Amino acid sequence: MLNALSTSAPSEVSPPTAVPTTPAYGDPNDPRLGNLQDISCPGYFGHVELACPVYHQGFIDMVLKSLRCVCYHCSSLVVGDISNDFKVKKASSITKRKTRLEAMHNTLRNKAGKQCDHCGRHQPPAIGGTGYGDLQEIVKDEDARKLGLDIAWAKPEWLVVSVLPVPPLHVRPSIHAGGNTSEDDLTHQLINVVKSNIALKDAIATGAPYMIQERRTAPLRSSTT
Ligand SMILES: [Zn+2]
């Protein structure tokens, strides 16, 4: 599991809106990502900073279960004192982390519509969009531990993609045949990600209406996951 900070350490890739014919700085075949002719070098990762965090398909179940256990408004566990609730106390004492998250989720998910013990506000009936403070801190560290998550290796916000790693050229080599050059499917997908990311960034920067931003967020989500 990587956090956004470590993922963004390599150079940022900001490809143009079409497959480039010659490598250039900032495109998906950026020479800084590696040289295909040099078999002694495996290449280097780049990154794309996404205009909004995107759920990762592989971790959506864990994120959803974590979100259902915390308050929509203050990101604290909806139950204030675990020791006062027999079922929650029993679930939080389970040693196996995965089983603990499952048990905590089964116990706390029924709190939808009820009041949070911390802020006193009611929980929405369903989770939607990018609430939860833009998913930057969806679960507090101390609560993540109670849920069975290991914050040293997998903080809840790391399960959401905010910086997308761009694999080296050696992972997605171009194919040269009959005088033509064809790009790998992964390169085409990366271009789709960047095109939709640029469109959403523009919409946010120009203060476009919420509906327009939502419409531009959908392609980013689908192309990233
Ligand atoms: Zn609350």
C-alpha cells in the first residue's frame, strides 16, 4: 500500500490529448520514465495528481465498511464510549483484524439515521459522492485501530486513489511493425485518465456548476479504476 505522498515523489506526467508520436517531457512516453532500448534499466515511475480522489476497485469493500462505522460529519466512530455498548465492545476485542472490521461493521452499520455520540448530528441513510472531507481523512487513526485497520501499512485514506502511479515504459512498451507504431492499451488508458483529469480540473478552476463537475468526475472514475 502506498500513500499519496510517496506516490507523488516521482515526476508528474501530464500527457497531451492524443498518443504522442515522439517522446516529449510530460507525455506518457516521457523519456524520464525510462529508455526502452536500454535493457539494463527497468525504467522509473511517474504520477498523475487526480483532480478528485477516486475509489479503488480492489479496496472499495474495505473503504465502504470503514465509512459505515464512522460519523459522516465528524469522522469519529458513531459510538462514543465502546465500553458502554456490549455488542461493540465484544466486536472490538476480536484479535483477527479482518474479522474485527467485519464484526464492527455489522454492529455499527445499523446506526444510519441515528445520532452521532460525538457531534450529535444524524447520519445520512446512504453514503454518497465525495463527502467525508474529500476522503482525505476518512477515519481517525485511533478509530481505524479500533476497526482493525493497521495504520502503519494501510491507512484508510491510502485505500482511495488521489495520486495515480504511471508505470515505466518497460511495463507498456510500444510495438513497432511495418513502419507503424502502436501504443500499449495501458498507455491509451493513461491518456484517457489525463484527458478526463484535465477536463475536471478546468471545471473546478473555472467554478463550473456542480452538475458539470459531477459529469466530468464520472469519466475520471471509470478510466482510473
Ligand atoms: Zn459526528
